[in-house]
Amino acid sequence: MQEDEPLLTIEDLAKRYRVTVGAVYVWNSKKTGPRYLRAGRRVHYRLSDVLTWETQRLTSGGKS
């Protein structure tokens, strides 16, 4: 991780995907969302991990 890499909060992630904060908590509990860092009660997401997670979910629009 780069020292100056942007970190996103749960609220930032929810806003990015237009979902509720609760949905992000569900992703975390089911381990289906992007990797995250936990510092006490706070959760942060490295932008690079979010971008990797997005890339892994790209589809071809239903075409093979």
C-alpha cells in the first residue's frame, strides 16, 4: 500500500455504488465486498482494493 493512497469510508463506498450503508455492512459480513482495513471500530477501504474489486466484477454484458 502506498503511504498516500486514498482511503474510503463505509459511507464513501455506499455513496459510490448508490447503496445503503447497511448493504456495505452485509457485503463485509458475507465477505463479498472489497477488502477492507479495520482500525478499532472504523473500517476503511483502499482505493486500489475497490478498483480491483470493480474490475473483477466486469461482465461482457451477457455475451459470450
